[in-house]
Amino acid sequence: MAEVSEVLMSVLSTIRVPRPGDRVHKDECALSFASPESEGGLYVCMNSFLGFGSQYVDRHHKRTGQRAYLHITRIRKTQKEDENNSGSGDPPKKKPTRLAIGIEGGFDVEQDQYEEEVKVVLFPDRQEVTSDDLTSMPDVVRERVSLSMAGVMAADSVSHALQVQQWDGEVRQESRHAAELKQLDNGLKIPPSGWKCEVCDLQENIWMNLTDGKIMCGRRYFDGSGGNNHALQHFQQTGYPLAVKLGTITPDGADVYSYDEDDMVLDSKLPEHLSHFGIDMMTMEKTERTMTELEIAVNQRVGEWEVIQESGTTLRPLWGPGLTGMKNLGNSCYLNSVMQVLFTVPDFQTKYVSGIDKILDEAPSDPTQDFKTQVAKLGYGLLSGEYSKPAPDPSEESSTSSEPRGDQVGIAARMFKALVGRGHPEFSTNRQQDAQEFLLYFINMVERNCRSGMNPSEAFRFLVEERIVCQQSQKAKYTQRVDYMVQLPVPMDQATNTEELQEAERLREEAESSGAPPPPVLRACIPFSACLAAWSEPETLTDFWSSAVQAKTTATKTTRFASYPDHLVIQIKKFTFGLDWVPKKLDVSIDVPDTLDLSALRGTGQQPGEELLPEVAPPPLMTPDVEVKAPVLDDSTVSQLCEMGFPLEACRKAVYYTGNTGIDAAMNWVMGHMEDPDFSAPLVLPGCSSAPGTTPTESVSEEHLATIVSMGFSREQATKALRATSNVLERAVDWIFSHLDDLESMEVSEGGRSAGDSEGSREPPPGPRVRDGAGKYELFAFISHMGTSTMCGHYVCHIKKDQQWVIFNDQKVCASEKPPKDLGYLYFYRRVAE
């Protein structure tokens, strides 16, 4: 022990005590998904506080010279079956009574019980020092090492800090309208029972407006149940903000909703407000489920194998390489589904998994903050099979079931999620997100991090040709832009079961009027060919400025493929807005084919004898001698649009370009320009020289420059594009593909020939690096969504592995029996070899 004491004394200066702000990684290896529960435990560097599994700790020691590591091992304790638990593992042991997590009465947070062992290990000889051993060592050694050990164990690990441990969905705020709520003296008195909607006679989900006493039905749910939105429409017409749900009133309170604040609220004057309409709160009894109880009932069903999860079918669990589940970190199923599919693509496997040893060897001193390292770690975790093992069953000793459990040990991509989401207002949170938005966001991150060498995003990159024909002159204009996804609209008027839908709606209305249970929901059946036709058919532009006639006129725009990618992503645009601008999801069934031939949709470019529109700029909206002033915008309209979830700058542009003519016109502008690449870019007035990036001497972002150069363009071309688009990367990329002819006359450098080459030897500037080939594809994966909008619900993905469809539902990985290909949201195709 004296020898060990001497070693500790020699490295004492490298042993640190964690300070506030230090990132302590004591739950997850920086280079793998090893944890204290893994075989070999976890070694935490007592200087940098990075964690390493047994297979990587030697690598870190040799690279850094660090010798002292805190070795943490945990062994799960066997738990006895709760007498209230059926043993199936599906229902919670105690039925939740609160919409909360980690709070008494709420949903349980899984807190396994462990036996933990902690000791210091000195490398390279792996000498072990326990807390008991420290008692016989010199005071200076004992104090420093003991403080470091205690500090590491007491510190919140980074992964723990990222998890939601407690959440109370029943904590409601006092409404700002409650104290001074206006109530009309209309003499209205509400009976204690027998309520029905004043518009449609519905007798369930009934709300009374606390200003005028009007009784209306609540919102309609995505499946057609619920109400008919009449209480909401009443607020939109009158502006009266608060409503109480009839049937939930008791002496203890009631459900109060603020339409203006768009949330459940508290009303401290509720007894007074109810008494105004003759309701004695102290004598009322509860006859309806509260909104909390309804939400709890929904949340208790999360995890059941329903329609998209192939309910009613016994699914066979799968294990092995490429069949690894991912733990849900709290609404992270969108990320899990996207990453499972991406690592089925050979380009991502080659970039991040085949060369993982080289990536780890070249990782920076803090690999937890390195994009390439964390993506490679995730890819290897999914494909290696090391974590594709049945999850340990705490009650397996007493279990008599011979059925295999579907859950896996799986991987928890906490470091990856924290890194890719850092700084993003949505992906850094634990809220549910849109899988399509995350896919494009991650592809953009890959683009930025692959400026040299192989870029796996090229597997999805393709060129779109847009042909605009002026209907007055019949002259055409061709532009090209880069895209990574085809977004197909859903033409509801093309449903093949229109008669059945009408009959189902008639039966639903009859059931509502009679109080009978609603009939089963019937989905509209839309042919995939109709969706593709809606994307490819000519679009009429009614406000097109024609350079041929020097005036605004009508034009048609046709979209075609200028190249076909190796892998094609298709999004079905199921999410839209209703007539009242409330987001909704189209519940449709689309016969998406297993094979796809898009050869007929290849762009042809300029046709023989076809005249092009002159390259003449449209007249300025303001003359140079007129002082450009900031537009006066209707702040209330801007605020209303922002409250619907649209970006501030997009809302400002909508109000500006519609001339402050009101919310309806602005909303129509938003819906017509959501696909614009500069949709959320800052509003820049024509002729305004004060906007960033519009002056020739304005500096441009080096990061944006490098991104465009990595796509095959020269630095000069990238600079011109960024200066022409206010330094906004997405707009610059779109601009550069719309001005390829203009760019051909520029000096080429960086990606092309040097600027010093002679005129006669100069080659045309390099274009974007896109792959091209036949437009024939086969389906290999799809991501499905369940829920009313992208901001809630659940995602799963199905992937074709060795001619067998496999469902990946977070930690569950099983052979799919009936893959619901008609209900998908994102579809992934790969090119079929000729």
C-alpha cells in the first residue's frame, strides 16, 4: 500500500475536485454507450471528468498521460413483484391520478435500484484504491482524493441534468383576465344540468363562456370525436376569453380555459363568476372527466401497439447487428426514427462507422463536444450489435413466462441529442418535434461538418428544375435549386372512397344528434399517383413580373427533376391548417408503392425554338431619390401570426407584402410562401442599403462561405451569392442555382481553376456535387407519426432488412407482420440498378 500511496502522491496535482460548472460524465462513456451498469463499469478521469468504458480507458490514458480514474460499477438489485402489478410490465403499478412525472400521484420515473461500488484505479498497472485504503495514507493524499471522489459522486452528471426528472402538468397559472373579467348583465341563469351546445345540440364536452354565459361545445379532435369548435369560434367572434367546462365544477374548483392565453388556467374569482349566472359552486357535483383525466387516459396508452405499431399482432423481437433499439429520452422518438433510417444508408455507414477507429484516434480532447465523434459513436452503437440484447428483467427470477421480452438494453443517445440540439430553440428541448424538420436540420449539420472529404448527405442531394412560362409572351425562364426531399401535397378531392366518407359523416352527425356513440373513423383513400400529379402539374402564378412584356402578368411554373439522387426522401404533407387556422393532421391512407419510376419527370431544359425571357431586372419599388423608411406594420396582426407558431420575420413580411390589410390576407401570404427558402429570413426593403450584406464591402460569414464552397462552387461565387442575399445561407444556396449562367463569367478559384489561368484555358465553373442516374427506386424505409400534430404524438419507423420489414419503436425492435405503408409520413427510396 505504501507503493500505491507514493503513486497517488506523484499524481496528486492532476486530481481535481469538481467545481460548479464542471461537466461530470459519470453515466456514459464519451466514445461508446458503456455505463456503470455495463460489463467493466465506467472510468471517470479525475482531472477532466470524462467517462470511459473499459475498452477505451487505456486509449485515454496513453493519449493524455492521466493516471487516476474513478471506477464506478453498478449492479441492478432484484425487485420483488408489487402485489398490484400483473407482471406483464405494461400497466403502471399504481394508477396515476396526476398529470405529472416523478411526483406523488403522477407517472413513475423509472428508478432502478443498484448496488454501487466506487474506487480509484491508477494506470497503467490498474492499482486499486478504496475509501478504506485512503484512511492509512498521508493526510494530504487522503483529503484530496476523498474530496475528489465525493465531489464526482455528488455532482449531477451531464446526462442526468439533460433528463426531465419531475414535471407537473397540473400546475396552472392565474389567468390575467380573471381579476377584471367583464361579465354581461344579460339576466342569464344556467341550470345545474341538462346542458347542450347552443349551436349543434351536442351534450358532451360542453363549455360555458364566463363573460356572456353562452354554452358551446369544445374542440374537435383529430379523429372526429370531441366537439365541433363552437366555443372556440365564439371567442374568435367576441373576444370573450374565459370558459369553464360544465360537469367539472365542484366545491374544489373546475376546468377553466383561456382562449386568449391558449392554456388551462386558474380563476381565483371562479365562485363569483359562476354565481353571476346562478351557479352555486358549493352544491355542484362532477359529472364529466376533467381535461387532466382525459390527458392521463391518453398518456397511459403510450407504449401500446396500436394501429401504426401493429397492435393485435404478436411481434417477434429481433437482436443483432443493425437491430439495436434506442431509448426514448422524453419525446425523442422523432430523433430515434430518423437516425435509425440514416444509418441504413451506405454513405453514412462508410463515413462514420467503417472508419470509427480513425475518428476516435483523431477526436479532440473533449470528444463529447465533437460532431464527428458523437455521430460515429451513435452509428457504431446502432450497427455493431453490442447493445442489441434483451433488457434485464428485474423480476425474472420469479417470472414464469417463457415469452421473450421486446425491450432491449439499447442505447441512450443523450450526448448526441445534447450536441446536435445545442443552441436550437426546439431541438434542445424535450418537446416533441417534426421528424421532417429534424432530418433536414441534421443533413444541414452534416453539410457544415463535411467540408472536406466524403459527404454522406450527397446521397440525398438532387437538383430541381423549375420552368416558368409567361402566358402573354410564351417565353420561358429556367432555374435550378438544390433539394433533399420531395414534398407531396395531399389532394383530398381525389379520394377514391368519397361516397363512403359522405355516409360516414352522415352517420357521425346522426350519432351526435341522438347522443349515440360515434361510428368508427373512416380514412380518405388517396392514390399516390394523385399526390405525384399534384406536385408535378403546372402551377399558375397570377402576379408574375415578365421581363418580356415589362409588366405583371400570369405565368405557369412546372417542377421537374434535373437530377435523381441515390436515395430519395418523400414527405407526405399531412399537416395543414383548417378554416379557423387551427393546425390539423389529414387522416388519410395513401397507396405508396414499393417501386417507383420517376423517369418521366426529368427536366428537359430549353426546348428547340423556345425563347427565353430576357434577363432584365424588374423596376424598383422605390426610386433612389426617395428616402427608404422602415415600414409601419400592424403589430397586432404580426402578434397573431407569431402566436400561431410562425417565425417573427416571416410574420413581418406577410403583413408588409399584404399592405397591412388584415390577418386573413397575411395568413394567405404565409401559407403561400412557407416553402420559400427565405421564408424566415429578415425583412429587407427594396433599395435599402442599410441591410446587412447588401453593400459590396460587407463581410460575409466564413462558415457560410465554406459550406457553399464544399458544394463545388468557388469562393468568389459563394461570396457573390451571400452578398446578394443578406448573408443568409439558405437564400444564398437558392440564389446561386438561379444564377448559374451569370456565374460562368466569374473568375474561378478554390474548387475550380486558379484565377491566374489564361482566358483560353479557363473551364466553366464547377457546379454542385450531385449524383445522377436512373429515376427508378425501391422503398426501403418509412417513418410514421401518430397524433394530432407534429408537436405531439409518437414516431416509429419501419426498415427493410434482408427482405424482412422490421419495426423500430424506440427500444423495441421486432419483425413486422403488417407494415402500415399507407399511413407513413416520410418515405425513403433507394435507386434500383439498371
